[in-house]
Amino acid sequence: MNIELQLKALRDDIDIIDSQLVELLAQRRAVTSKVGELKSQVGMPIYAPEREDQLIKLRREQAAKAGISPELIEDVLRRVMRDSYISQDASGYRCVNPECKKVVVVGGKGQLGKVFVDLFYRSNYRVVTLEQEDWVNSEQILTDSSVVIVAVPIRLTTEIIQQLNHLPSDCILADVTSVKEQPLAEMLKIHSGPVIGLHPMFGPDVSGLIKQTIIACQGRAPERYQWLLDQFQVWGAKIYQVDAKAHDQAMAMVQVMRHFSTIAYGYHLMTEGADISQLVEMSSPIYRLELVMVGRLFAQDPILYTDIIFSNRENIAMMKRFAHRFLELLADIEQGDKKSFVAMFNEVSNWFGDYADIFLQESKAMLLKANELKK
């Protein structure tokens, strides 16, 4: 038998096995859909981290015994489980508080507002949106509301909160902006009932809340809004509770400084006349991923990022300190002081501690995926 016939026979075998894999994945998805239905009936969260960790551990051990790369099996399983969560997510969710009369989402037709409207609707809550053109009827819309969520741009949040003077005394008032101190203070002024500040750490392009984080900043009467946090967890979200001031300080580093430096980098590339297509072609996976993150930001709404960066004047001091340290390191380079530069590098590495190795391993997995997407 010549080489072509041998290759064809082997390739036919591969096609058969691949076809069987597809059929098995379809069977698995059908089962996970039923799991989602059962969970929704009793209000169990779709995402079960302990179950996921145990499953991956067992399959990695099985792969090692079978002579297959455990990393390969983990990668495949995580992709399969991500699809499973999507199939379970489509099953709907249990309503944690059937006594809730009405949920009003101010700005519910906006990008982020739509996410929450959809989730409450799928849990069989009565959901109403309040938009700018509806404000003349706001008193009627807000009547009998059990939850009011303010989901408007940062620059409008305080103004909108100050107009919410028709709320029932037992209504939960919340906002979902990326700054927390000022909105929370305004909500506590305008409303005597339960108040909570929320910051969803995801964008409007999410299909659900599985493995997503929502930061919660306590305002007033946590025992009366706990059911709302429970509902978020049923939807698959992780709740991270933190003080509003600590939140804003952290976001100055996590969001504001990061967005600002990314914008500055993109601006620098443009003004230097860089050939973006050439940069992409010449980039290794990690540099391509960095370019992807820069380009991703500039594909979105400039007003959103402007609002985040301009939201707090105190952010200016943070960005100035960043610029000062940038110039400090540049001075070492100008002076050829490699010793100081290496000492700084080691100091930062020690500060990261175990996270440096953890992030290295996480980035390797991300880079493998980035390389697969490269054409």
C-alpha cells in the first residue's frame, strides 16, 4: 500500500473519531441542559467551583495515566464546561423573592441596563424600565417598586439619584456605576430604606453572569437587600463585598490608571505613525495580545472611558505618581544604570510574590488560545 492510501485510511479513522467526539459533546450538552433545569427549580447557582475543580483534577489524573497531556485535557474540559454553562444559562433561573412586587431599572434600555432587565425577566420578576422620556411619569412608574437600580452613565448618576424622591420606604435602591462613594452617599441622602452600591465587573457584551464578579458596597439595612445578592449568586455571579472608599481607591489603579495608560499607548502608536498591520504580523502571541487589548478599548464608546477617567479628580494625583515613576525608570535607562533597574525589577517581583508564578501560568494558557486565533 502506497503512502497516499495509508494516509487516506488514517485520515478516515480520524474523521470517524472526530465525528464520534461531536456526538459525545452533543450528548453531554443535553445532560448539562437538564442539570440547569434542575438547578433553576431549587435556586442553585449554575456555577459550582468545587465540582469544577474536582472534575478537572480527576480528568487530569486520568489523562496522565493514559499518556495524554493533562494540560490538553484541562483545556478541552474548560472549553466544554464553558459551553455547558451556556446551555444551563438558557434554562432560566429561580426567583429568589417571589414577593418582590416590581423591579425598576433606570436606564434599562442602555447596554448594561439591558443585561439586568433580561436576567430579572428570566427569573419571572416584573421588570419595568425608566428612561429619560418616561420621567414625566416617574412617580407612577416607581410606585410599588421593590427594587430600583440606577444604570445610567457615570456623569448622570448623581443627578438621577437626586430625582428619585418617590420611592416606597421598603424599596431597595442600588446603582451599578464604576464609582461608589459619591453615588452611595447620594442614595443614602435621598432614600431612607435599604441602599446598596453595586459595581458589575463586566461589560454589556456578557451573555450571563456565570463566573462574573459583582462588587457590593454596603449602604443601609443589608438584611433587607441580602435576597438581591442571593439572586445574583443564583445567576452565577461572585459577590465581593468592600467598603466604598476602598473600592474607589482600588478602581483608580485597576480601571482608571490602566485605561489611561492604554489610551496613552494607543495615542503614542498613532502619533509615531506606526504601521499597525506590520506590528500585528511581526508580533509574538503575547505582544499581539497586548495590541488586541489596546485595539479592543478603541473599538468601544469613548464617552464611557472618558467618564471613568474623569469621574474623580483624585485620580489625577494617582496618574501623576504613575508618570513620575515612569520618568524615574527612564532616567535609569538614560544614565545606563542597569543595576538600579534590575534592583527595581527584583523588588517588584518580590512584591508580587506567589502571584507572579500564578499569573505566568495563567498567561501561558491565554497565549495558547491567542496563538490558535492568529491567522
